[in-house]
Amino acid sequence: MLYTSVTACRYSRADQRAIDCLVTVEGEAGPLHYTASPDDISAPWSMEIYTRAVAGEFGAVAEYTPPTPTVAQVDAERDRRFGLGAPIDLGDGRTFVADIDNTSKINIMGLMMAGTAADFRDRDNITHALSAADVSSLAAQAMARVSAIYAASWALKALDPTPADYADDEHWPV
């Protein structure tokens, strides 16, 4: 590839091992988007463009800017946190983690609506004999956890832009 100019250089990875740029190639109508890397042995010009860009021959290389997280990424983090379950404290020394996936939420709400004592199997597959009051407490704590996780995901998605550290615990209930 015979290139005649390289412009708009920007690091495309946090470790600075790749540079996105616009390369004007002889015989092409306009500049092409290109990613140059010192590790790309399949294209000798890639290593050359990268080395020359880092040396400043095409101007300063702009710093890496991480992509803005997507709604789908925030939703995936929300779902991952649902998968961690809800810590339950019955106030009498009994604590456990309850699953809060969709099926488990339906089960917990069904137990609460029955208004009776019930055996409940936690996420570690341990059975707990719960009184009607315990079932009510379980449901309240589990649903509070679900609501808090949803609220955190909605707050993140309302930000423009969504913070790059959206998955950090500081944005979520712990």
C-alpha cells in the first residue's frame, strides 16, 4: 500500500498499542479509516504508520477516549447484579442470600401472598423454616433490593454520557 498522507491520529486502545487514523492511499478517491498497530505483522505499513505516528511525524496522537457505555451494557450489569441475589437478615441471627431472578421473585411474592409459614430454599440450597412474618420480611427485603438495582440502572441510563465506570459499586446498591 502506497500511502501519501496520514491524519487525525488517535489512540484506539487504553494501552496505546493501536492508533486509528485517516490514510490517503494512492489511487483511492479519499482517505480511508485505518488502525495501525506495532503488532500487525500481516501489513508492514501498519507497523510503519504506527511508529511514525508515535514519533509525531503526522502531528500529535490524540489520547484514547473510551467508548460511551451503551444502554445494553448497563442492562447487562443490572442483570448481573440481580444474579448476585439479595442479602436477607431476619433479625434473629438468621441471614442468607435469596435469588432474585424472575422465577424466584414470583416464588417469593407467591409465598408472601399466601400469608402462611413456609419452607424457603436460599441460593446456597439451604432450607429455612420461615414463619409468616419471616416470609413477609423476606419478600420486603428481596423486592427492596430489586427496586434499588432498577433505580440505579435508571439513574445511570439518564446520565449523558453514561459514566465509563458504570459497573463500579459506587453506582449500585451494595
